[in-house]
Amino acid sequence: MFDKDDKVIHLPIEPPFCSATRNIIIETAQSLGIPVHKTGTAVVIEGPRFSTKAESNVYRSWNADLVNMTLAPEVVLAKEAGLLYASVAMATDYDCWREATEKVNVANVIRVFQENVKKITTLFIEVLPKIAEKNWDVEIDELNSLIQESVQSK
């Protein structure tokens, strides 16, 4: 990233998400009985498309928990912009590696997505007021300091 003075910024992305934002989301989801995976490894592919079977098996061999099309570059850009970012991923299918199930297709993905939207809507209705109520001064200052420490002269 470059700042307004044309300096390069090499920002560490680990951790990719704001832990305070994540905790609010996780705790709220759990209180609503929405299943949550607190950690995981995502492989981000360029979409919109489904993986080939070979790709799907490679991702499984990497122990990836999620194949996603939208975590990057968003997570990087949010951090560079000083945003306290977290993501909620909704699984819609098992990709194409499973032999015993129907092949992944748009109709099934949309059906599962629509079912997930109900859960996500309920979650966000509860999460957003909690995010609005929290004093984020410490987290904002820490992220701004990290950004400033990451500036490198050309």
C-alpha cells in the first residue's frame, strides 16, 4: 500500500481480523444457537466459479476448512484503511470432492444461501448494536500505530 505521501506501507496481516469484533460476533452467534467455527484456514479463489475436483482435493490436502471468493483482498484493504474488520462466512456446499453427494451447482448453493441469510440477519440484528455500544479507542489506536510503524520510505 502507498500512503498520501507516496511512502510504501508493508503492513503485517496477521492477525487478519480484529479480535474484539470477532469476539462480539462469536459470542452473539453462540448465544443465538448459531453454529460457529471459531478458527479455520481459508483458501481464497478468484470467482465467480466453482473449484475443479483437482483444486478441491489440493485445498483439502492443505487442511483448508473453507474455499472462499471474498476474504481477499477485502481483509487486506480493510486493515490498510484502518478498519477493525471481521468476516462471517456462510458455507453453502462441500465443493466437488465428495463423491457421494450431488455435484455443486448454483441452484443448491442459492437454496442453502437463502437458509443462511435468515441466520445471518438475526445475527447482525443482535451484533450491530453491540458494536455500536463498544468504545473502540484502544483498538483504533493500536491499528493506527501498527500502520504508522509499517511505513517504509521509498
